[in-house]
Amino acid sequence: MLRSAAIWVTACIVCCATWEYFGSHFVIVRLLISRPTLVFEYALRHSDTLLIATRYTLIESLLGLAIAATFSFGVMFVCFYFPKLLDLVLPVMVTSQVIPLITLAPLLIMLFGIGLQAKVMMAALLSFFPLFVYFAAGFKAIPASTNELLYIYAAPTLFRIVRINIPLSLPSIMAGIKVSATLSVMGAIVAEFNGADYGLGKNLFLAAKRLEPELMMVSIIITALMGGLLYQAVRMIERRIGKWYS
């Protein structure tokens, strides 16, 4: 653990030192990605507005992930009651992914405006598919012998779902949530690109228009940290509820 942390710290120091050197000696690098010292100074000077933007994007991401998880669990519950239905639903879900969902962001802005709803819907759309697919894969991976045993003993449907299907699908479910947690951040950022009052996506859009590399870099760093923290939060939850397999 300590060795891994030391490697990460060393890698960060080397990257920052390299970035600082090239940003100080090459104008084109300075114009594109600035320098760590300037980015840090910018973050300190504009900490209030950055915190507001971070809060908005985080709320949008969490709400989108919650909606995607709720809808995915709802669909899978129905499929648990009617297992043959999954064979019909899954191809439809896969086919829907042929549409580049990111291109729907302008449509959502037109439908819901530039407020919270459009960003939450975009985050939910990007989060739903991997979560549903991982959930379905976990259900499909349940051994046939287990289902046959439940059938022989005439186990009630609710008991089979709550006590057997969901626990045995839990590793896949948690893997899907970890993927969806990072995608929800991306969905919120993409929606903010197309119109928003606040948010890290709006910051990135303004940074590109105004040629402000400090704003761009600090927004990118915060976005990366947000995605990493959400991923780690899901991992911590998994360690608590999935001790039997983790």
C-alpha cells in the first residue's frame, strides 16, 4: 500500500516538474496548458466560483447516476419475474447504443432548458447502458443448476430475486456502477458544454473561447478528481456489502 502510494506521488511530482519546465520555456505549451504554478494560483484566486461549478456538476452527476441505477434495477426486476423478457430487452438496449448519445445533448437542452434537468438526463442516459449490461451479464452468469434447484424446491419468486439472483449478480452490478459513476460525470460535462449557468463543462467551454488555459486545466483536474472520487466511493461501498467475494 505504501509502495503504491509512493509510486503515485513520485509520478505526480515528475509530471508536474516536467509540465512546469516545458510551460516555462515554450510559449506554445504555456498558451495551451499553462504551468502548474499558474494553475494553482488561478485556483486560489477563483476558488469560490470553482467550488460552485464543482457542486453543480457533482449534483448533476449523482442525480443522473441515481436515476440510471433506479431505472436499471426496475427493468431487471421485471426481467427477474419474466426471464424470457431479458432476451428481448437486451438487443433493444444494445441497438440503442448505435445512436451517439452525446449528440442528444442539444435536444435535451431544447426540451428541458439550460437548467438542472437536461444535465441530469444526459448523465442518466450515459450511465444507464453499462449498468444494465453488467446487471444482465451477472444474471446470465448464474449457474443453471442454481435455477434448477430453486425450481425443484418451488422457491417463491420474491425469495429467488432477493436472496439468490441479486446477491449472485452483485459483483457484476458493482462493476457496472463503477463504470457508470465516471460516465455520469462525462454526461453532465457534455450537457454543460451545450448551455449552462454553472458547471465545470461551462468552464471548459469558456476556457476554449477565451483562451484561458489556467481555467481549462483546473477544470480538467477537478473533473478527473471527481470521477476518481466517485469510483473510489463505489469501491468502498462494495467492500462493505460484497465482503463475501471481494
